[in-house]
Amino acid sequence: MIIECKKLHKEYIADNSVVTAVQDANLSVEKGEFVVILGHSGSGKTTLLSLIGGLTIPDRGEVLINGVENWQQSDEDLSDMRNSTIGFIFQFASLIPTLTALENILLPLSFGKHPRGDHQRALEILEMVGLQDKANAFPSQLSGGQQRRVAIARAFINQPDIILADEPTGDLDEDTEMDILNIFRKFNEQGMTFVVVTHNTHLVNTQKDARVLEMRQGILRDPGSVQAGNKDVLETA
């Protein structure tokens, strides 16, 4: 298994009460799988993704990436794993405003011990997301959808084994969304592993081989099958 979560549990204190974001979640993902986790806003799916990626420490439970438990590593090794093994697509673009689109994509290379991407690859990825003419544009000169596409391109620069994506097509128009999902499919066919959290059934419908799970009130479960248009599962808060 490339990803294995065992009894993951995470709680927060909010307004003097305990909120259980993730409740004893178990998840095993094989290399090359495309896993989609559907759920309401606030269901805990973003927290689960953060736990898998080694960005948040669980209260209890384990996360193993390629057989190595996240929090048994040194800070340096954990940082190297996040940089070289995982590509993150966050819910917000989170671009550096003083860097151009091309420089934002290249930024992860600055932190890696063994960078596998390069300037030419960054230009190729920019072309894949339809922004080949925006390489020298700053984030303030880009629309929200264009910024999102830069953030998506950035996730692929180190040729990671795993992509963790949080609502990756949330602010894209329908045509651009299809372009991005086709890129996901291309990389997935090449063996890259995807774990995507979303409320968008369209993503499920376009990824025919995806394994679909459901997140509800912190509980991760396999619903068997999720039908497009199931508002009870997919309606956002």
C-alpha cells in the first residue's frame, strides 16, 4: 500500500466544546489508485487530507506512506517526504504574490534534496493547464481560476507519487474543469496515485475507475455506490 491510515482520530476545541473532525478513520490506497472522498462542507474531509499529508498531527492513529509512519520520522525526513513524494492541491491557490506564475510552479524545487523537475517541465505543465502565455504574470494579474490552475501545475512539478487534492476544480468553469480532470486522468494512467476530496459528483462521473468513499461527521465509509445528484451526500453547507 502506498497510503495506509489506521484508526486516525482528530479533535479540535471550538467554542469551549470538542469537535471531532476525523473519527477512527481507516483507509488503504494502492499505488495508482484514484480515490474520491465525497462529503458536506465541514464533514472532516479536509482534515483527513491534512493528516494523510503529514501537515496535521493526529490525536491517535497512524499514517503510513510507502510503509513509513509519518510522525515517527524526523522533521527533516518528513519535510522531504512532503516535498518529493506528495503533491498538494489546496482548497485555495495560496500563490506567492511576489513570484510569477512560472516561479510559483518552480518553488517546490527550492526545498527538495533531489529535485526531479526543471524549468522546461514547468513550461510544459503550464501549457497543459492552458496558461503558456501567463508564465511571467504575477498572481494579481491572474483571475481566480487562472491562479487555481497555477496551483494545480505546481503540485506536479516534482513528479510526486501521490497527489492530495482538496476541491481541485472548485472555482473553474466547466470547460477548464474538464481539461484539468483530463490531466488528472493522464497522470493517473501513468501510475500516479490520487486522493481527492470534493462535493462535486461531476468529478466522480469523469473518473470512471475512481473508488468513491463518503465522509460524514468525521466518519469515513464506503457507501457502496454514490449516484450522481445524491443531494443528501453532496449538498454543501
